[in-house]
Amino acid sequence: MNGFPGAQRIPYEGPDSKNPLAFRWYDADEVVAGRTMREHLRFSTVYWHTFRATGADPFGAPTLQRPWDDGSDSVENARERVHVAFEFMARLGTPFYAFHDRDVAPEGASLRQTNRNLDAVVEALEAEQERTGIRLLWGTANLFSHPRYVHGAATSCNADAFAFAAAQVKKCMEVTRELGGQNYVFWGGREGYQTLLNTDMKRELDHQGRFLHLAADHADRIGFTGTLLLEPKPKEPTKHQYDSDAAACINFLRAYGLTDRFKLNIETNHATLAGHEMAHELEYAAHQGLLGSIDANTGDLLLGWDTDQFPTSFYLTAQVMLILLNYGGIAPGGINFDAKVRRESFEPIDLFHAHIGGMDAFARGLKIAAAIRADGDLRSFVQERYASWDSGIGARIESGQADFASLEAYLLEKGEIAPNASGRQEMLEHLFNRYL
Ligand code: XLS
Ligand code: NI
Ligand code: NI
């Protein structure tokens, strides 16, 4: 059962290596800014894109060659796939993985049978975790593929769909706990709408709030102590997803009293679809104390959908890692490659090329970010830019000692504001490039 001929354990060979099946930057044991790369980056392979994608698109048939997979929906095939998946991850060296319940095990004729199928595959996952030391970053329930969720899950107009989703999350959270999962993710696949003409938005959002409370209650009941994560995405599959971006998610969590239980899982391509840079979404979640984990991929700026490509831009990864370093790291979250190979990259070995490129891009980004922080030039510029708030009128405003009347009096006396300084954007962009 060697699904990956030609690929052994991927070695680190250093920046000068020309071997495409070697890391040039990712050296798991290398210490950067006080921690090993392994600890900083906490890479995770996703089960769905990597082991379940077929390459089918709305215009064409599957293309991806997966010789170990017999294409059937049997539990036996699902268990066989587990061995190949762990073999892949062990050779690649991602210390974590993530799955949806329905990626790992097939849906059966009844909920009872489906749960039994899941248990049978979880047994295999557990054994492989034990054998390889690879751990579960997060589990999640697929509440969007089955036709029963056509109108949504927690936000469906059909109360039975809510109940089914609850049963599914209950089970998936239990197996996530059993497998030692460090987080549990909620991406609201079909929680949104296509038209307001048939939608009671207030009622749907109340139901989503209720659903997440019930999920948190169940986590407490079973002693699941991992972080619960909500994943923002603005559109696709619905025209308007309720969890549209970090700010909308945080507002939702606050409105429904969920901020002490939930954090966010921020995905690069979802940020792009929301019209934001990844750095914006990370910075927004992080300063609110709600950054939990990252789905690392990248979109195509010329296409308006979630292309889920592997990240390769050092500029992007350096920005991401700078924010993570500034906020003390991503653990117990991780850098989860929610990314897939192109339909045209159909050989198994392409899975290695894709992940090696992504891991190296993040390793290089980490080094760039660490160098930027060590020099401190960027930080001093920003500190200096806000110096007017450190003393005088600025300090009085920040500490709550000023009101409109005293501010008016201040300006009547002073006449005009202190001269503004240049923002120096171009100089800073050039400075950033110094480290690339
Ligand atoms: C889809 C989402 C999904 C979540 C897990 O766009 O990124 O893959 O991460 O349900
Ligand atoms: Ni995702
Ligand atoms: Ni996505």
C-alpha cells in the first residue's frame, strides 16, 4: 500500500536545494524567535481536499488519480484511506490534521448507522494517531453537503434540520474529544440566504445563537476543553453567509453572549472574498482576543470564488506571521492547509509538491517576520506615529479626563492642530522588502 511512489520522508536541505521534494526553509527543529518552527507553525493537513477531492468541477468529471481509493462509499475503503492519509502526513511532517465527520466516514441509511460507520473509522484514526504521533487540530461536522440541509442547518426554516444538525455536531464533538482534538470548528456552510423574500433573518440568527449555545453546553457536559471556533466566510455557497467576516462574527458572538466560549478560525481566501486582506481579518480578531486558528490558503484575485489554492507568497506569509508573533502565537490553533491541488495537478505526488510549497512559504514568512520584529524599525515608526497620544492632550483623552467642553477650550486657546506628519507608506513598503 504505497500510494506515493518516489516520496520518502521529506528532508530539509536548505535554501540552495534544487530538490523539489525537499524543504528549503522548513526545518522543524530550527529555533526562530525562541521556539522551534514546529511549535510556531503547527501545520495541519486537511482530510477533505487532500484525501476526498476528486477534481470534478461543474464542467467536468473527476481527474485526480488516487490509486488507493476504490471509489466506493464502503467503511472498508474509508479505513484503508486512513492508512494512506497518515502515511502521507508522516512523510510530509505535518504534526496535525483536520476533518469533517463525512470526509472520514460514509453516511449510512440512518443516523444510527452513520454513527456506527464513524465509530469504525475513528478506531482506525485513533490507531494511526497512536502509531505516528500525528494529532487532531480540529474536527467539524459537514452540515452542508446533504440535501436535508438545502435551507441551512441551524438556520433552516425546517426545525428537523436543526435537530439533525444538533445530533451530528453532538456525535462529531464526542469523537473529536475521543481523538484528543485541540479545537472544534463551526463553518456555517449553508447558514445564510439566497433571497430575503423567503427569509426571516432575525429568527434564523436567533436559531444560530441557540445552536452554538447548545454546542457549548454539550462541550462542557462531555468535558471537551478544546477551543470552539467560528469560521467567517461572506459568500459561497449562499449569496449571503451570516458569518460574513471577522467583525460580523464577533458582533454575532457578542450579541448572543458567546464570546467567552468561541474564537475565530480565519481563512485567507474567505478574507479576500469579504474584500479584506488576510492581515486585516487577523488583526481584527486578534486585538479582540478572539483569534483562534488559521485556514491557510490563498485565492486568485481575478476570480470571485473560493479557489483554495496553496499559499506561496512570502509577502502574504510574512504578514500573517508578523501578526501571529505580535500576539504571542497561534496555539492551541494551527496553520491548517484548507487548500487543494488544481484539477490539472492530478498525480498523487502533486499533493507533496503543494504542501511542501505551502510549508516552505510559511517557514520563510516566519523568518522574515522574526527579522522585522528583531530590527524593530517598523514598530518604532508606528509607535512614533502615535506619540501625540502618549502625553498632553492625547493622554488626557485616552485616560477619560477630557470632555467636549475641555477639548473645545484646548483648541480655542491653541488655534490650530499640531502639524501632521507624512504617513510614509512608500518608505515602509520599501522597508518591508528589505527582509524578503
Ligand atoms: C469552506 C470552508 C470549510 C471549513 C470547514 O469554504 O473553508 O472548508 O474550513 O468546514
Ligand atoms: Ni476553511
Ligand atoms: Ni474555504
